[in-house]
Amino acid sequence: MSYNTTEKEHFAGTEKAIMVTNDREIRQEISDSLIKKYGKEPGTLIVHELKVCQGEARIDIALVNGAMHGYEIKSDRDTLERLPGQIKIYNRVFDTITIVTGASHFKEVATLIPPWWGIKVASCEDSGKITITEIRQPERNANIDAFSLAQFLWKDELVDLVMRYNVGKEIKRLTRAQLWAYVSENISLEELKAYVRECLKKRQAWRPDAQRTLNDD
């Protein structure tokens, strides 16, 4: 695996990091930066701890607007034990993914994640301020799995989507799993992606501390 100049510089600098970061501090910094950047865009949703693939994993922060962006946090206090499994799950559904890692994990994280994932490094200054540095921008995911994406949808949302195609009423008797399969096999991926984003933005059942909808009027 090759590294660009910025990545090499951070490899060399990770040993210098003294103050460690934690999840809460990084999460707040990322959340604030997303609100600042996308706060004026209509219909933008930020969800914390979004369940993916029926709870196989939870992405730390999901940004839903014209695409689905995932942000996974690995602070200096976290371990990387679950990361390989999380990578496989997140790769099924997100258009772009960025990992935000503490400096102590940077070397190992850079070898574990796919080359199309973005990388940000979080460091803690002597003052206690958290600084986030972008090392690599994310690229588009070319291998989204339609079935896994459909698993974001509730049964009534699945039925509504299928009924757009004038399918008989018997579709309502299908189980949710059967509807996931039907949708993934019969609806174009681009249409499914747009519909999932639409449904996530419309939902009213998010925990109050789990989401913010920005300018949805």
C-alpha cells in the first residue's frame, strides 16, 4: 500500500502525540463542523449511532442529504478490534465513508481501511482543544449492496415503494425480508438510494439525542 505525502507526514508525527482523544470530544467536533458546513442546505439529516444492516453495526455519525455519508470514530481510547467487521458492513450501504482516528491509531487504521475511505486525524492540543486534520478525502463507493440498503426501510415504506409500480395488493402479505429481496431485485439502485434517503429524512421516531434535521422546510 502506498501513501501520499500528507499520510507519510502523519505517520512520522504520531509518536509525538501526548494528550489522548476520546469519542465524545471527537464526535462533538465532527458534528459541529457538519452543522456549520451543511446547516443552510435544505433537508439535511445528521444521525448519531445509526443502525446498519439490522443492527449488525452502528455508524457513529451519518450525514444524509444528496448522498449517505458515514463517519466512524476511533479515538485514542478506543480499540480497533471491531473495525474489520465494521468496514465490511459500512461498505454495503454508504456512498462515502470517513474514519476519524486518534493519532495513536493512524498507522494501523491506514492499513486496514479501503483506499476509497477518507481519513481524518484528531489530536488534542495542550489547551485541550480538539483539532481535526483531513488526510485523505473519501471517494464514491462503487459496490453498494441493494439488499443491505433496503434493510433501512420499514415495512410500510417498502410497500409504498413497491405499490408505485402498480403491483397487486398481495404484496402487502409479504414479510419484510421478502420485500427487501423484491425491492433489491426489481428497483434500480439509484432509485432505491434516493428513496432510502427520503424515508430517513421523513421519520419522526428518531431519539431526540440521535438526530438533527437541518432546514427541512
